[in-house]
Amino acid sequence: MKTLRLILGDQLNIQHSWFNQVNPQAIYVMMEVRSETDYVLHHAQKIIAIFAAMRDFSEQLKQLGHQVIYIAIDDADNQHDFAKNLTRLIAQLAITHLEMQAPDELRVNQLFEKFCAALPITSTIVDSEHFITQRDEAAQFFGKRKWLMESFYRYLRNKHQVLMQNNKPVGGAWNFDKQNRKPWRGNPVAPEDQRKKHDHSQLWQSIQMQNIASFGQAHAHEIPWPVNRQQALQQLDYFLHHVLVYFGDFQDAMSKQQPRLFHALISFALNVKLISPMEVVKRTEIAWQQHQLPLAAVEGFIRQILGWREYIRGYYWQHAQQLQQVNFFHHQRKLPQWFWTGKTHMACVKYCLEDSLENAYAHHIQRLMVIGNFALLAGIQPQQLHQWYLGIYIDAFEWVEMPNTLGMSQYADGGQLASKPYVSSANYIDKMSDYCHGCHYDKKIKIGERACPFNSLYWDFYMRHADKLQSNIRLSIVYQQIRKMPAEQKQAIAQQANKYLDNLENL
Ligand code: FAD
Ligand code: DLZ
Ligand code: SF4
């Protein structure tokens, strides 16, 4: 059988069993195509990082003796479409069998199902051998029960014996979150970003020559993201040995001085499969023993990878089709233009947007409790926001971005993923960051010229959506407070909120 094996741009897993031995009957193909660069407006660093990682991977395969066809973005015979390029190769090379690893995105999965069904040759879709769980494992686990990350996480801890001793969680508890989540006031000193930037000027030039639309082009030729396994492991090891110790304490903190604080910066490497989640978990356990790291930090970090990441993927495969349209609150406002420039007077939003636009990165709380928080309070159309998140972040692939944006951040699925909306007034942002100091708006004021928009919008959001939210037990205190508010105060808040909502572009 003369076999063609397709490797997608987010399937750069050199540990895959395909590569255990050189198979003279197998030809690997990788392709840089407009169908993938153009399905959303991407940050320039994301396109470059993916192409650079793909190119590096193909060279590595060649060095190992595998036969590889690499279709570059500027190749004359590139038809810029997976199906068209495959059809041409199958005919040209007299291929008798096609293989691919299961794609992680519904759109691409459907495309290949259709393509393979119509092929005159046989085809097989194999496991990408990357994730800890199967696509439907979370759905099987929950059945008809309410989805809850914590219970899936405990099941996985048990199943894979992670941080377990005699079938009990080490330290006597599953979760040490109470010891985590402190604000950061400059101490301990946050590590310098030790990542070396690598030059991709030539690649950037060929991308530009193709007139591929992108944004965030300022540092496009020189990016800090790991584009091969060696760089990814270096990044991971640096985090485990020097940074993880503070991860738990400060994972929700935000700062103008140190935007990245104590985060791992490994999501791109994980999502294009340069490193695997199980090896991250195992290396974390080893580092914990070597350095006697605090269990709260170690458990908190492992929960992100073993818990959240796998849970989110399971959720995606159960709900991907419906997620494309969900809009629980019927929010219809347009994404303000300043999402593309960062030019807003709200200092917190400005810092988080500028950081995202410049670096294709923001950490979880910046994405959730500043940008997403504002969008939900302002009633932004959720799919517009999803397109923005999908394009801007270096780690954004639909299977992980979409449930996080539409489910966790925008509650657009009506609370199937999150148990209550992640919204806050200025109080939380001020507690967890240094953004409010020097802001054009006053964090303490709800009504008036300089009142922080988060304050009136927060209460207005809950008042506007009382019919949908007031029966949620987790929100009983919020609705008790609203019931106690004098009618004139409620009216003044609604007026202030409406003033802001009518003027989003100028906030
Ligand atoms: P750290 O904070 O150091 O965490 C370590 C790892 O844990 C991450 O690399 C990631 O693999 C995993 N992780 C943590 N939280 C989550 C989560 N909620 N879902 C899945 N994995 C998680 N993550 C993506 O990988 N791609 C996305 O497109 C993406 N979009 C998001 C959109 C919104 C609105 C929100 C609120 C979160 C999103 N996340 C996404 C989750 C999270 O913000 C990023 O994984 C994280 O910021 C990546 O940076 P890091 O590697 O420094 O992570
Ligand atoms: C995101 C992306 C981009 C920008 N370009 C390519 C590409 O040219 N070729 C490719 O194979 N993959 C690319 N990707 C990643 C794919 O979009 C990803 O493989 C699918 O979304 C499946 O998860
Ligand atoms: Fe953000 Fe309000 Fe604080 Fe300004 S005052 S930084 S808008 S929370």
C-alpha cells in the first residue's frame, strides 16, 4: 500500500507511533494553506509560529529518514485547500491509502469525513495520541449529570494515579485553591521573560507576499514562542524549576509592571502538540519532589492541565455544533473598534488589550475577568467576541478557545459549563491588580462623570437578566442586595449603564 499521511499544523507530535520507524511505503504531507490562514483574522505571530513550527517539524522528520512533502505558502502548485492539495498528490503519486490523525476541530473533522467518504481509495483516521482522555470520555463520565470540572478532574487523578497515595489525594485534599489566588504587590520579584526571540524575517516576508490579512505585525519577524520540542521543553523546565513555586499564590493576580507574572507560557507548545499534557504532569510531579515545591502550587498547576484542559476538550466535542450559535442573553452589541487598538480610557481593559495585541498573549484572568468580563457586561454579540479570541491568541484553536469564550466567559450556553457568570465590578479588578491606580475612571464610584463603567454595568447586567439568573443559588446574595436597593438607586444605575452602553466606542 502506498500511503499518504497528512499532518496538520497543530499535530506536531514527534512521539506519535507513526514515527516509531521509517516506513518506505509512507509519504508524509504538510501544507501551509489559505483555507487555514483565512478562516479568521489571525494575529501575525500566530501564523508565523505555526508555519515556523511546521517547517521545523518537517525538517526533523526528514532527518529521521521519513519521506516528507512540504507545501509552502508560496509554492506555485499550492491550491491552498487541504482537499484540493490531497487530491492532486493522490493522483500524482499513485497513492492507494490515505491516513490522518483525528483533527481537533469540528470544521476540519467534517471536511475530512466528507472528503474521505468520496475518495476512490481507502482511508483511516487514527488517534493523535496527544490528549489524556478520549474525545467522548467526559460525555461518558457525566452521562445525564451536570458537568463539573472538579468531578472529572478527581476521576482523572484516580484513573492516572496523579498526586495520589494509597488511593487518596496527597496532602489530604483534592484542591488547595483556598491557599492560592493572592494579589501581587511586587513581592516576590517576578521572573524576567527568559525566552529568546527567534528571527523569522524570511518566513514573514513570504507570508506578506501572499497578502494574507493579519494584525499585530509590530514584532512579527521576531517571536518568543517555542517552535520546536527542544525549545518547548526548555520553556517548561524553566517554569517548573524557577516559577512554579509561585504559580498557585499568584495565578489570578494582574499587574501593569509584570503582565505575565508566574504563568507557564506553554499553551502554544501544548496545543500544537510539541509537548504532551501527560509529560507536563509527570515532569511537574518530579519537580515537586526535587525542589519540595508547595503542594498548593503543584496541585493548582496540574489541575489546569489534567483538569481544565481535558474537561474543556470533552465539553467541546459534546457541544461543538450548538456552540456555533449559542446566545443565552441575546446579546447583540458590536465589538467596539478599540478591541483592535486598545484605545479605551478604561485602564484595565487598555492594558490587557494592548498586551494581547502586541504579544498574542494574555493570561487567564486578563482574558476572563477583564476583557471577557467587560464584553459580557456590555452585551457584546458572543460569536463576534469568539472570532476575536480565536484570532488574537497564540494558543487559540477552536476546541479550546470556543468553550472558554462562549461557555466559561460569556455564559452564552446558559450555564452548562460555568455555574455562574464570571462578571465583577471594579472591586475585584482593583483587589487583584494595580490597574485602577491612575485610571481615568474612579473605581469607587457607580454614578457620575468619572464612575467606573464596571460598577454600573455590573449591577445593570444582573438587573437586566434577573429572569434568567435570579433562581441560581450561587447568585442569591447578589439578588438579595438588588432587592434591598432603593428604587431610585436602581434607576440611577440603569441610567448610568445605559449612558455607557450607548457610548461604548468612546469609553
Ligand atoms: P498557565 O496559566 O500557566 O496554565 C498552564 C496551562 O493550563 C495552560 O498552558 C493551558 O494548557 C492549561 N489551561 C489553563 N486554563 C485552561 C482553560 N480554561 N482551558 C484549557 N486549558 C487551560 N487556552 C488555550 O490554550 N487556548 C485558547 O484559545 C484559550 N482561550 C481562552 C479564552 C478565554 C475567554 C479564557 C477565559 C481562557 C482561554 N484559555 C485558552 C485558557 C487560558 O487562558 C490559557 O490556556 C492560558 O492563559 C495559557 O497561558 P499559559 O500557558 O501561560 O497558562
Ligand atoms: C491555525 C493554522 C494556520 C494559521 N495555518 C495552518 C496551515 O496553513 N496548515 C495547517 O495544516 N494548519 C494550520 N493551522 C492549524 C489548523 O487550523 C488546525 O490544524 C485545525 O484547526 C485543526 O485543529
Ligand atoms: Fe478598570 Fe474601573 Fe479600575 Fe479603571 S477604575 S482600571 S475601568 S476597574
